[in-house]
Amino acid sequence: METKSIFASKSIWGGIIAILPPAMSLVGIDLSPQDAQGIVGHVDAIVSAVGGLVAIYGRVTARKALRV
């Protein structure tokens, strides 16, 4: 099975974001459901962009040519 970094997992980020609002309310910071949805969208976009950059970097620094 192919593996990936824990930070590339949308499930992990989703879990962290799901835990974030209740944890923040414990320390006195209130986060609305709309704010939480916005954070999810931004994190998803950031993770996707980083994945794309890593793929491009991997291809540019590869030592072997691709065979078609």
C-alpha cells in the first residue's frame, strides 16, 4: 500500500478541525459553525496546494526520466 504523511491526510485535518471549536471554547474563545466551515475550506486548499508542490518538486528533482 502506498503511504503518505500524516499531514497530507484530510481525515486527520478534519479530526483536528472538528476538535478545535470545543477546545477553543474551553479557553474562552468562541468559534461559530460558519467559522469552522471556513477553516475547513482553507485547510483543504492549503493541503491540496502543498501536495501539488511536492509532486512538482519530486518530478523536477527526479534522477530518472519518465517512460511513456
